[in-house]
Amino acid sequence: MKQNKKKFLYQKIADFLIGDINQKKYKPNDVLPSEKKLAEKYQVNRSTIRQAIDILVEKDLVYRRQGSGTFVKENKLTYHLNEQSNFTQNLVEIGYLPCLKIISCKLMPPPLNIANILQINQNDLVFRIKTIRSAFFPTEEINDNDITPLCLSTSYFVEKKCPNLLSLVDQTNSIYSLLKNQYSISPYRTKNIVEVSLANREDNQYLNIRKNSPILISISLVKDSDESFFEYTVSRFSGEMVSFEISFPPGMGT
């Protein structure tokens, strides 16, 4: 009986802590109170608190960092990979607001491999745009710590499909919305390659992640409604923050 009562107690404390996390009392990256403080709060011994936190770890809500404490995990965002993939729309649908930061943009002749992929001549021009895409919850006061970088992208756009893009791209949080509204382009993906890697120095810098953190790579080739290629993009996502969901056409067999 005593064992059952103790089991019920640590599960109940786990439920209290999960409720606090869901209600944003403890926000992502916050450290939970120490085992000692939680034990005093709930008037139990530390082993009961340790069991309650074990449940949160199993549910992937928190993680322990030796010598530092127990931290609330960021909720992973799901990026839907299909022909109509739109990262901005994905964020809005789950309650986040998007943020786009331009790192660099340049009008240039395409490298040979990019020209071949986009089926253009090397005499044509492309816009090479490097961006960081981030997200945050809408609140009354937003500071830099509330904005979470999710993805580092390098894109090549065919210049003749979207002239003067460089003068407009820093005025939007969604390049695809700009392409649709300004150039009547209806993008759809014809190919999407998924790879995994470890974070490099640039990932560490721009995505604010640790060395050798997991990276999800999406390599996409995009056409307009006239069946012409106009975009090639390599996006590097933080594997700790984002998961991919791949959709198949209805009725597709195995």
C-alpha cells in the first residue's frame, strides 16, 4: 500500500509540473526549481521529486544538465514536406509568428552546378539570398531572447522570374508571399532531398546551438506554374527544434 501511495504521489507531482509547463509558468530553456525546493514545496522527499522529473524526461518535456539543473525543452516545430511546403504558414498554424532575417543577398552569375540544376545558362543571373528563419510566441513584450532561430537557408532564385527582388526582400517575413503578390509566382516543389548532419561553425553561430548538435537538411527544387524552375534552396534546421513530416499523395501504395 505504501508503494502504491508513493507511486500515485510522484505521478501527481509530475502532473502538476506538466501543467505548469503547459501554462508557461516554466518557459522553454527555464531551469526548474531544485529537487530540494520542489521537495519542500510539495512536502515530499527528494526521491519522490526525482521520480516525478523522470516522467517529464520520458515525455521529452525536460532534460537534465549535470551540474546545472533540469531545463524545460523547446517544443519541436513540425515542418511539413510536400509540394506546397510553406514554412511561414506552418508556423502561423501552430500559433507562432515568423521572423525572417537577411544575412546576405547578391545578384550573380550562377555556379555551374546551380545553372545545371535550374536548367538555365551561365549567362543568366540568379539572386543568392542567405536567410535565418526564426519564430516567437505573440506576447505584449518581445525581446531577443523570445525569438528562436530555427533554420539557416541559402537560396538561388532565377533573376528573370523575379527582377528587383533584392530591393523588396528585406521588407517581408515571407519570401513566398512576396513572390506570389509581386510576381504572380505559384511555387511548388518538384524535389525534396532530406539529409542529416552535425552542426558546423556557421550553424553554431546563426542558430545559437551547441557544437555537433543535430542538423536536418532540406534540399528543394521549386517550379512555377508554367513548369519552369526558378528556385533551388538548401535549408539547415536545428534538429533539436524542428522535425520533418513527409506527406504522400492519397492512395499511394508501398
